[in-house]
Amino acid sequence: MAQFGIDLGTANTVVCNESHGVVFDEPSVLLRRNGAKRRGRPVAIGQEASELLGRVPAGLSALRPLQDGVITDLDTARTFLHAVVRRAARHPWQRPYARVAIGVPSGATELERLALLEAADEAGIRGAITVDEPIAGAVGCGVDPMERRVHLVVDVGGGTAEVTAFCFGGVLTSRSCRVAGDEMTVAVYRYLREHHHLVVGEHTAEDLKIRIGYETEPSVVVPGRDAASGHARLATVPLAEIVKVIEPITESIVETLAACLDDLPPEASRDVLADGMLLIGGASLTRGFAQRLERAFGFPVKLAENPLTCVAEGAASCLRNPSVTAAYGWN
């Protein structure tokens, strides 16, 4: 029986086959014809659909099935999930019998979890379960959630940021905020328009935000459209400016998450000091984010080796261990 872990994220969706590893890792975008049947097959999903953001032809619409980590349009989510499963489970006989664990933010409400399971069921995924993304991400990094010691995980994705402390099959404390990587992208877009009079697309703003994490040059050339004349032009943007633009958002996230320290048992500090705090999620790669976490929490920070795929990998691993899903109430 095939077993899949799905990280259905605001920015990207990752599917891990327990036997074959990651089999799908693409943007959470769906391209659909306007006026087509709501339950009809999409024109494109994932990378193919994402490449058309900002240049979608007339008669088509590019949609995202999630906002802030949870479903906002049940039908779009159902269509997207159905298409993803068709791509991930290439053999039709695998789909009806597959076991699937889908990651959700720890702060998701019961109604939001039920909406996701309903969308999965309508997409042909029978008997799916939801797993908390921070814990699944830790499992994907080799952490045993049934250990008799506290683990602290910070998960910063596109739509949500959250911190969760867990130990021996239970959650000690969890804090979340629906301000994360997407807000950083929007801040970059607005800054370029207001201070460089350059209008750019979502892809360009996202790429610039990512580049500050690894770019060695002091400035980069950004293509776009002149806000005044409408003509295409290039602008040279110092990376230090972009770092300052996203800094207030980063600080806001860190301050919100650091509030969990008030709920953390004193004995837990010894475990976290010894093991370090685990940092996962795409936005965790933002330059300087780990250092800000260390200053705010007072704990050493370890960046996951696979921060973008560990949630899906951990979700698939949880299916092999019924004691974990039972202890955390996921079955």
C-alpha cells in the first residue's frame, strides 16, 4: 500500500512517497479556464501554472488553493489536490488505497482541518489524516516525537509562522501568527514601487527576497516597468535596502513566537539548550532570521538540512508509526 505525506503549503506543495522520497515539489498554483466547470480538470498546476503568474492570458485564471496556510476555496483546493495526487501516484490503482497524511499549521482550527479533509476526500483521497506541520517537520529531520525530552521547532512558511514545543506524544505549548514569507514579498514589491518607482511582478519580488539569503554581491539588477512612464527598465537595488525592508516583518514574527517562552516549563529549557531549537520552512532561509531567533529566545538555533521538504517527509514517516499518530490524536 502506497503511503504519502503531503505538505500543502501556501507557497509550495510537497508530496513524499514513503518508499521513493519526494515525488512532487512545486508551487501551490492552479490555472483554470474562466467559465469552465468548477470540477473540471485544470489547465495546469504547480510550476507550469506559476510561470504564468503576472502574464495570464485572457480567459484563464491563476488561483491559489490556500491562504495563510488554510483553505479559502474548497473547490479550488479539491481540484488542486486531485491533480497533485494524479501526478504523485502515477498508477491509478494506487490512489484509492493510498494512506495519506497532510500537514496543517498547529494553529489551524478544527473547522479548517475538517475543510482540508473534506477537500481531500472529494479529491479521491480516502481516509486521510492531518498532522501538525512543526512536529512532522521535526520527524522529517530525524527527531523522535515520543522521546522523554522537549523539542522546540520553529516553522516559518509562506502563510504562517509558528513555534511548537512537544515531548512524549504531547504538545507543551504552541504559538502561531499568520504573518510570514508572503508579507515579506509584498513588502519588497511595495518598496520597489515607492522608492525605486519600479513595478515588478510577484515572481520578481519573491526572487529578490530569496536572493538576499545567498547573494554575495552588494546590489542586484531588477527588471520591471517604470511606474511613471510605463516603459520597461532596469534598476540597481542594494541588497542592504531589501534586508531593512523585511526586517520589521521578521521582528514581528520573532516577537510573536517568543511569547511561547512564558508557557514553556522551566525544565524544558535544559533540553532545548542541549539540543538547540530546530528551524524549518522556506522563509527560514531569509538572511539573519536564525540570528534574530537566537537573540529573542536565548536558545541555539539549528537550521534543518531540508527545510523545504522535511514536513512532507515527516508526515509520510508518521504513517509508519501508529503510536505517534495515536499519541498526538492524528488518527
